[in-house]
Amino acid sequence: MTEHRHDGLYFVNAWIDFMLIGGVSLFGYAIITALGPGPREAWATSLGGMLVWVVNWPHFSATNFRLYRSRPNVAQFPLTAIALPLVILGAVAASLVWQDAFAPYFVKLYAVWSPYHFSGQTLGLSLLYARRAGLTVDPKERLVLSTFVFGTFAWMIARLESGAQMFVYHGVRYPSLGVPEWVATLMGAAVWVAGGLIVVRVVLGALKKRRTYPPIVLLAPAAQLLWFVAARAYPNYTEFVPFFHALQYLLVAWALQLKERMDETDARPAPEFVAVESARWLAANIAGGAMLFYVFPRLAAACGYPLAMTTGIVLAAVQIHHFFVDGVIWKLRDTRLASPVHVRFSELWGESRAEAAAR
């Protein structure tokens, strides 16, 4: 690991970044586990159902907003922006027509890909904060970190998908993968070995007084360990895992959106600019999320299909589309903005660097 100059570790500040990147999920885990294990309760389902409107669904809309907000963006990735929605629409139609032969496997694709996608974001956040800290993670360190992050995903899937069983996603039933039990044991061992190597690296760096990972770099992987491994017996907690994931995403997407709007409009950094643009962006994405996850399933149901089934199929389609789009939107090239790694809240709010450092 090598060190370089950096202009600011946090998007906003230590407290807000810590809470959104993983702190909320850490505190939530402590509270919910103190209540003890047991089945998912009505309060968790109700609260989770309310939060999806203002956090979970808008984070999907924010992905589409970033890709489709301008013609130049669409032109950079025409297959993802234009061809992919047509393919997914065809998969939705096939799922509605062949409800037993096609729909279960379409939903299965979403069910397995979703935690993999979470893992990709977790790793990306760790590397992003490492860059913001002025650190370059060498290939060996990246391999260990990737093994830990994706190992938690593989461990969870291996445990969940062992044996022959059926799952239900809204109105769609789909089968397990029948993963042998020894695979879960192997994945668990890989996670603990990789985690141990990370701890050793941090401890040795501290003892030798060398620059090592700031805590924020490892916060997202630590949170994912709770999401996918430790929380297995706490369904009241797992209800909120998509919410925790969406919080992480919205922090980065929000900061980048504000920076782009400032560059596009030549606006002066000011609290008023941040407030107005943030409100517009959030309102647009709340509306967009409601369209994707509430209106679209009901439009499909209006064609004569059960709402539970159309909900499962359409929600799977929206999220598969999100997985593809999220793979390209951070590669969009705009000469006005180098990279989200350079975005700092202080330059949006109008603070000097000295004021930002003091805060």
C-alpha cells in the first residue's frame, strides 16, 4: 500500500459519512440483536415498507437518472441504455406467458445477483475511500479484501441455497440451487482467513507507525459481514439490509449529482444551492422509484395477471436492469468532472479548506 496526496477523506464529514456508509447498520444490529432472535415482526415489516419509498426505491431511480439524464450519457453506452431495456422487457413478457417455465429462473437470477451486487458496491466503497485517503491498495491487498467481501456473499448463498427447497418472492416461487453443505464450510473458512489477514495488516501497520487503512475504508466490509453472516438469525434486522445498502449508494450519487449540477450551471457554492438541488434530485427520485416499484407492477396486473406475480416479476426486472446500469454509470466520461473521488461537500457548500478541515 502506497500513500499519495489527498484533498479530503469524507464526502461530507466523519460523522455523516460514517453513519451512511455503515454506522446506521452497526447501531441497528446492536439494537435489534439486543431484542433477541425470532421471526420477523410486524413493526419491522411496516417500518421497512415505509423506508422503501424514501430510500430504497429512490436509489434505483438515481441510477437511471444518472444514465438517462442526458443524450451524451446515453450515447456513451447505447447497448445498456437502449438495447438492454428491450431485452429485459422481453424477459418480463416471457415470465408472464411462461409463469412456471421461465418466471422462476428470471426471479432466481435476481435473487442470486442481488447480494453479489451489494458486494461489488461494498468493495467499491472501500477502494474509493482508500483513494480519498491518498492510498493505493496493491494487488495482494485487493485480493484479500475482495476475498473477504465476496466471500461473505458466497457463504450466505451457500448456506441459503443448500438442499432442495422452494423460495417465494412476492407471487413467484423458485427453487434452491442445491449447493452441497461443504461449500458453505469452505466459504466460511475463506472469509475468516481473509478477515484475519486484514486485521493483521492493520495491527502491524499501527505497531510500525506506518500509514494504514482509516476506519472508514473497512467500514462497509464490516457492515456487510453483519448483513450476510451475523444477522442470519435476526430477520428483523435483515429486513433493513437493502435500506442500509441504499443509504451508501445515495451518499455518493448525491454528492456527484450536486457537483455535476454546479459545473453545468456555473453556480456559486452556497447552502442555498445545495438545499435546492438536493430537494429537486430527491423529489425526482422518490417519484421515479414509485413509478418503477409501485406503478409498473400495477400496470402489468391491469393486463389480467395477479398483482402478486406481476410484482415479483417486474421488481426482479427493475433490479436486474439496475445491476447492469450500475456497472456503467461510474464509467461515464464528462470533461467537467474528473471523478467522484474528488467531490467534497465543502466545495459545494462554500466553505474554505480550513473551515472544512475544522469541521
